[in-house]
Amino acid sequence: FSQEKVTVVFVLGGPGAGKGTQCERLVNDYGFVHLSAGDLLRAEQKREGSEYGQLIADHIKEGKIVPQEITIALLRNAMKQAIDAQGKTLSGHDVPQQHKSKWTDGKGRFLIDGFPRKMDQAIIFDETVCLSRFVLFLQCSEKVMLERLLERGKTSGRTDDNEESIKKRFQTFVDTSMPVVEYYRKQDRVVEVDSEQSVEQVTEAIRKAMNDTFA
Ligand code: UP5
Ligand code: MG
């Protein structure tokens, strides 16, 4: 995707930091299409005829990172679909509600949540899909994330919202995903927000960062 046609913001943070919650709140204000790598993987896992169903299920339960080519292909497809849908909007066709974004500057704006979380993903996406505009990093302690995930686990139905899987997700985050954040920090691309505050306060802090870039 050419840098003139799409703008990507990566939203990173530990398991339960609030990536999904915050992305949903930003979609309308800034005309983003929100793509959660985890949600795309869970959808692919359930898709009838998917050859990766079992592999994805096993990786998610163990808190391991699914091989990058699977996730990047899913993201690339979802981006392409949203861009095509936008073209159809302009020519008056009906498109799914979630793809009706307000891409006022003629660019596709994407919030990509929970990706990249391993160095190979970061480098390959940057080189073969596009460079992100910046990286929003939601900082949150494990104690708070654990409380949130256990609470959510009572109703979420997610196979990884149990204490055992959560511990593995935390370990993967520290060992594998934090190096990605550090990599972007060295490039001066990271905007960090404290996500232990209330949902509203976190959104407000993110808005401040967004407004500098997307007035
Ligand atoms: N909540 C949120 N914000 C709150 C706040 N400020 N105050 C109080 N409560 C707050 O939030 C989690 C819970 O906390 C919710 O109940 C919410 O109401 C509450 P949420 O917004 O869902 O947090 P999020 O950061 O999105 O947490 P999530 O569990 O989705 O994070 P993960 O990063 O663990 O999950 P993801 O879906 O991204 O990935 C799952 C798995 O997929 C990975 O472990 C991995 O196995 C696989 N994966 C890959 O292999 N490759 C990828 O590239 C991506 C994923
Ligand atoms: Mg999420």
C-alpha cells in the first residue's frame, strides 16, 4: 500500500491493557477502520475450511505468536477490503457499516491493534505493507491487566482468559513484544499513554496525541 493512500497507527500494549476498548472509541472521531490482529485470527480460526484453524487455536491458548505470514496476510486482506469498500461507497454501492469510515482526506486510516508483537512481523510489515505513522503504546501493570482479564473471562468465552493462559501471554509480551516497542522507541515513533486510568481518561490522553497528527 502506498504511503499516499493509507495511514496506519499501531496500537500496542500488554494483554488487557485496553487496546480494543480504546480503538473502538477512536473509530468515529478520526474515521479510522479498526483492525484487531487477534480478532482477525479468531475469525480465521472459526472460518469453515481454514487450514490454520487448529494452529491458531493452539497458539492463542498458549499465548504464543502465530507465524507472521498468516497474520500479515489477514491484515493485508482486511485493509484491501476496506479500501475497496470505500471505492464502492463513492460509487454508491452498499458496503458493510464497519467499513463506512470518514476518510475525508482520501486516505484509508487504519488503527491496527495488537500488532506487530514480534520483531519479524514488524520488519516484514514495514517493508512489504507500509510504515506506520506512529505507535500508540498503552502502558499498564500486570496486576491491573490480570484483574481486568479475569473479570472479562467470566463472560468473554475467550480460551485465553484464564489464569494459566494469561501468565503465558504476559511472558510472551515481555520477552517477544516489548522488544518491538523498544525498536520503535529508538526510531522515535512511540507515543506512550498511561492506561491504568479510567476508560474516559485514557481516551482523553490518546486524543491529545492524535490531535497533534490528525487535527
Ligand atoms: N478495560 C479496558 N480498559 C479499561 C480501563 N481503562 N479501566 C477499566 N477496565 C478497562 O480490555 C480488556 C478488559 O479490560 C475489558 O473487559 C475492558 O472492558 C476492560 P480490552 O480493550 O479488551 O484490552 P486489550 O488490550 O484489547 O486486551 P486483549 O485481551 O485483546 O489483548 P491481547 O493482546 O492479549 O489479545 P489479542 O486479541 O490482541 O491477541 C490474542 C492472541 O492472538 C495472542 O496472545 C496471540 O496468541 C495471538 N496473536 C498473534 O499470534 N499475532 C498477532 O499479531 C496478534 C495476536
Ligand atoms: Mg483486544
